[in-house]
Amino acid sequence: VPALARAQFCRTAPLLMLAASNPALPAVGSLHVGVVESVVTYGAFCSLEGQPGRDGLLHVSHIDPSGGRVEVAEDALAVGDRVRVRVTSVADGKISLSCRGVQQGGDAPAAWRLWTPSHVLGSPPTARTLEGLECVVLSYSR
């Protein structure tokens, strides 16, 4: 084997061994359903459905789908919760996950499901239309 080919093989051998030992690593950017296996102070470990033996870390800074801040992972997630996650990186066989910007389904924790208003007010609302409502959420668009 020529020296150049041997040097090239030596550089790529660790990558080939990683690919051989992990034939089904998820692609970065792919969406999966994750089942929370354990919750720790810095996030939650989720197993990926359809990827047996694959789990990743959902860091506390990436838990809230709307991009908000979660102080303690236990406040947002519990063992057994099913959440939709995006793979943000795969390095040395470690998978990083994020819920930011991922549409959550009906199997997500109740606080994460999309809320649909029972009553939509006209624009602009008046005191008379607001007085009978228990809760008011205001939103605007440009």
C-alpha cells in the first residue's frame, strides 16, 4: 500500500469505525419522537422512537418549544413524556436534541400543546366584550 493511501486510511479509520459501530445515527436536522428516560438538573435524556438503543440529551436551554427559558428541567418534563425533538448535533456518538421551533403534538406534555382560543374578539376589543371572559390573551401581527 503506498504511503499516501496508508496515511489517508489512518486519518479516516476512526470515522469508519464510528460509522460501523453506529450504523443508524440520526441525521442532523431530522425530527423524531423522544421518550423522556431520565430528568437531570441540566436537561433530560430521551430515547428516540424508531432508533433502538439511541438516546440523546435535551439540554435545559432547548426544552421550551417557544424558545422561552426553563430554569429546572423537572418543571417542564417527567419520565415517560413523549416530545417531538430535532437532532441538533451528533458528535462522537453523542446526540444533542432540541424542542425549539418543533411543533408538538397531542402526546406532548399538556403545557406544550397548542392552545386554541374558545372565543375570538373583534379588533379592537372593548371593556364590555372583555368583562365576561375569564382569561384574555392578546396578540398582534404587523
